[in-house]
Amino acid sequence: MTSQADGRFGSLAAGYAELVDVTDVHALLASSRAGDSDVVVGTDVQEIAAVEAALRSHPVAYLARVFTAHEQACVGLPGALGPSVAAGLAGRFAAKEAMVKVLRAGSAVPWRDIEIARRPEGWCTVELSGPAARAAAAARLTSWTLSFSHDGPVAVATVVALRQTRTI
Amino acid sequence: MYDDIREILRVHGRLPIDAGTLDIDEDLYRSGMTSHASVNVMLALEDTFDIEFPDALLRKATFESISSISQALISLGVPTPARTS
């Protein structure tokens, strides 16, 4: 029999199934249910037109300051700056900000230390380095998973993470 | 320098209030500046002061107040401003 709690977690996992590895979500929720961790969530939304404006005004500097080479390649750069480029970058910027919220690190994390990495299977993960990685360790985050999308004028991203609450 | 920073905030900060009324220590994010707007502010600062922010300063904290922006600019060799609010 499925408990009420299991049903709720199952629905949450299904909701993320299209864009993330659903086994990641089940693993996160199973660990949380075991009482060793709690779940931390961060969400951010980004206006795509603002990204388009930055690309027009400072194409080189904007990309170099905010996005890694891998992130730029994932949206088709170097190449023509079409609408899909801005939408893809807006999603990745929202994902970085969602991760910043999960890190609870305020404004101290460089944007490029949070890389939105595309896996061969097609979905994306968040790779941390430098101060971002140290912030994750300080916050006792043990794992995290990401989903982001865009439609119309905005992109949105959510990061779900597990924070260790019990010292083993 | 403060006047230049305020003008950049007025044009690029997308603040819901007049940047000219901000105290130099006022938190720009709490005043309504979005994270992405702070990127545009950073790019405009590079144009205006002919500098390039190094990796260590490419974080939201650098742009969270007029004072913090000023300190970052000074660290990059821009002359120190007279302290007025």
C-alpha cells in the first residue's frame, strides 16, 4: 500500500521526470524520508529579453564573465545569436541563481563557479567549483538535482538538494 | 565616481527607485536590482572606467551597494572618490 507521504513524494518525482534523472529525485526523497537529511529547494526566473539585450550590447564580455565555455557550447556558441541562444542562456542563468539560493551563500559565489553541465543522456546537472563548492560543503549539501525550462518571455529553474542533518 | 556609479545604476540597474536617492551603503538587491541587472551594471562599469573585472570580483557581492562597487573600482586602480552620500 502506498502511504500518503509516498504518494506525495512520487508525484514530486514524476513532476521532474521529463528534464532530470528521476532516479536522482527518488534517491533524494528516500534519503530525506530516512531522517538523515532535509530537502532544500531554490527557484529562479529570468526574463529572456534581458539576456538578449546583454548579448547585443556586450556579446563578448557578457558571455566571458557569466558563462563557462561548456555552457556557451551547449547553446550553440560560437555561432549566430538567435532566439534559442538567449533562451538557453536565460535558463542557465536562472539555474545558477536557483543554486545560489540552495547554497544559502548570499552573493559571495562567482557565476562561473556554478556550471550547468549537460550530460550525454540529455539532462543537465550543476557542477560546483571554487567558492561555490566550499559553500556547498559548508551547507552540508550532499546531492542536488536541477530542472529548467523556458516559454514565452521567461526561463525558470529549480534546484532540489539534500542537506545532511545527522552526523554519521 | 559616485555620480558615475549612480548614473550607471539609473540606466542599467532597473531599480524601481531613483538611483540618485540611494545611500552609498544601501543594499541594491534589497532595493530591487535583479541579479541579471547587476551583470549589466558590471559591463557598464567596465565601459565607463575602462577596466576589466577579474574572476575574483565576478560575483553579486561586488555589486550589492554603491560603496562595494566603489571599493572594487578602487582595487582596480580607479581613483578614490570623496566620500559623499
